[in-house]
Amino acid sequence: MHRLLPILVVLSMCPMATSAQGLMDRKRPDLIPLDGQARRIGFYLAPGFTYTLPRFKDSEEEVFRSGDTSYVATYDPNGRLGLYAEGGISWYTRDPVIVDYLDLGIAYKNLRGRELVQGRYTIADTAAELAGEGEFAERLLTVHFNANKFIPTWRYQFVQLSLGANADYRLGSAYTHTADSALNAHAFPPDLWGQVHFKVGYGFKLTGRLFVIPSIETPVFSVVPEDDGRWGQLQWFSSNYRPLIFSVRFLFLRARRGFDCPPPIKHKGQMKTYKQDGYHP
């Protein structure tokens, strides 16, 4: 009897495996039907807006001290909204276990923010109160790449998780600040920076060819400039800000021309059935 037990366990698992496979087979055609209906390459557009998230609490910090001379200041960063728009191509994978689709695109990104500073400059027994305020605005061209995973939640609804990378090139900028830049050690991102980012969204399949996916994205690590433990935050003036991107992605599938399944093809005088695994976008 004990020798039959492993065989019985394996046989009992077979219907479960078949059922699970059937469930996966049902879920995938509901979202991206690649078996003769949709092409593997599509495209997307995503308008949105940005916000530079500052820290939640301000505190006084000693900027420098040399002998009887010191400077302490409290920096109060504030985020502002900016414009965002992206577009690109998508490539749908045949095996959605790990990644449902990849995307490559370009975007226009506008990052804006404000900083207030209240400082005290002390020499021996003499102190002077120094105050200032400033604003920044960046106009950037972004190239991004993402790997995207669907987690179905309801029929034609899903959570989308994305991990990707972006390279941002500065098209133009505007900086104004009334505080002394050397005294407050102002710094800014370079003209070209690169980051790893994470995105989460909740999507809907509205028609056979259209997905709508509202999402939020933030960098999690900076390659250039050095991250230095900021976890994707960037410095403008004397404060760090976390760029956030809120967007609505319109993801378009491309249907195969006029057929739910490809027609038979003629080869060397004989009719042959088109192999689904062999077609190209």
C-alpha cells in the first residue's frame, strides 16, 4: 500500500494541474489574445502630470561651522505640478507567467518645485537672520524601457506592475533663488541622468483592442547622478525631491487583417495550415 501512495498523490494532482492550466488559458485570451487575433507589436500613448514630492518634515540643520563662525538654516521644499506626455511601442510576450509585455518609448517631462529658506549666520556674538526663496523648472526629454506584468483582479480588470529604466536629457531649465547659492550649497541634477523606476497601475480592457491603465511611477535608484542613499530622489537648490509621474496609458492592440485566425497558405502546390507559433508581427 505504501508503494501505491506516491502514485495516488501524482494522479490526484493531475486534475488540479489541468484545471490550473485551463484557468491560465482562459485568463490570457481575455486580455491579450495572441492566438491569431492580435499582433505581437502594438503601441501606446499616455498623457499625465508630474509632481516633485518633498520631505514631510523640516528641521534646522547646521550647514557649516569654522571657529566662531557658523551658519544654520531650515529649508522648506515644496512640490509643484508639471506636464507629462509619452508614447511608444509595446511587444506582447507569448508566456505571461513572468512578463506580459515590454515597452519602449519617449516622453516629455516637466519637473517643477519651490524652496524657502530661513537661516542664521553667526560670527562670535553677532548673528544675522537670512531668508530666501527660489523656484526651479526643468524641461526634459525621456527615453524609457519597461517590463510589465498583469495581475488579474476581475474580468477585464487587472493590476499592472512595471519595473524599468529611464534616461533623461535636459532640454531647458529655469532657476531663481534669492538666497546665496554658495552659502546654502546649491546643487542640481546633471544635463543627463539615468534611473531605475517602479510603476503600479490599475487597468481596464475597454474594447477588444484598447486598454486604459491609470498609474503612478517613481524612481527607486539613480545611476547618474550617484544615488548616495537617496533612493531615487534628486537635489534642487538645498533640498531633495522625489519625482512622481501620474499618467493614463492608452494601450492599443493591433488586430490581424480581417481574420480571427490566419487563412491556410499554399506551398509547392499543396495547402498547408498556418502554424500559430510561427507567425511574425
